[in-house]
Amino acid sequence: MNTPSLESTIQDIQSHSLFRKLQTIIENVPQIHDNENVFTHSLNTYKIAQDFINNPPLTDNKALRLFNSFINTDIDGHKRKDILQITALIHDCGKAIIFKEKGKKHSINSQRPQRDIGNTYCPGHEYLGAKYIVPELLKEKINNKAISYIQDLVRLHDTFNSYFPKDWNDDEILYDVKFRAEGFYIETLFNSYCDAYHATLFQEVNKSKLHLLNNPNLYTQRIYSYQT
């Protein structure tokens, strides 16, 4: 496959009918989405990811060097930094999913129970978007191994939104984080940071994500093996 430019891929995704459907999905989640359509949120997340990659807000020089090295590695013919930006754009694509039950169609963007009247939620959008929509948005644009990688990142993108134990020190959190997100902890921290950038509920958690991304030890590879 001739790899198209990031710019043309982003434009193609934005004009895709499945992605444009996100304009009709309105979310109301206190301190996260205030009657915001998913299309606008997705574009904003992409722009934050783009800004982060072009001008990383990392103050530790070693962490900055390691982060830049990480995002410039190749994934099946695509730069990882391009993949991260594409993932930021389509991370919530699963919110366009509908399902049939008892002969009726429903959106997974649902009203919460009566006690939360007026609020919405999208249970399972991470998995459903990764499985059903990501391949449709990216076919003939991204190589297959890279599509599979993006599917993993979309499926895992909410891993760290409500994580960060308050009574743990930096070493304890770093030790634990590396076990999570199925090994994609750097990518997931990055995506989660961009996703939650404007969510007031996650501001303190986002500071913790950035603090971790600014730690050189985050980028030390961990290799697993069977005990003998």
C-alpha cells in the first residue's frame, strides 16, 4: 500500500459518513461533556494531540528525548506519532454504534437511569468502536498491522481516566502503570491525557498523567518471561 500523508488521512476520516455521524451524538456528562457533540470533542482531542506532539509539554530533558524517540518509531510503515494523532481523532468513534434488541434500534449513547435524568453514557464504546468502526474508517488508508495497533489503543483509551491512587508514591504508580493497558501504557497515557484535557472532573488525574510522561523511567522497556 502506498502510505497516504497524515493530512490526507485525517481529512478522509473527517469526511467519512461514519465519522460525521458523531455530529448527531450529543453527550451530557457532568464535568466531562456539557451537551457536547462527539464530533467536536474528537476534533478537539486530535488538535491537543497534534500540539503535544509538535511541542511536547515535557520539562525533563531525558524524558523529552525518550518521548520523541518513541513517537518517531515505525509501526508497519507509519510513524507512531501519526498513529497517535489518528487514534486521538477516532478514539470515541464507537459512540456512533447502534444496536437492536427486542426488534427495536437503540443508540449506545443512552440516557442514564431515572436518578441521573438528563445525563448520558456510552457503555462499551471503547470495545465496540475498536471492533466495528475503526477498520471501516481506516481501510485502504492504513496498513493492516497499524490498524490492529490502533484498534488496541482505541479499546484501551479509558484505562487511566480514573486511575492514580492518591496514597501511592511515584515509584509505586510507575511500577503498577507498566502492568496496565496491555503494555500500551505510554500510548494510552498520551491518548487519555488528550481526551480528558478539557474535562474538569479529570484535571488532577491529567496532571498525574503528564507527570508520568515526564518521568524518564516510564520509557524503560519491561521484558517478561516465564519463570524457570
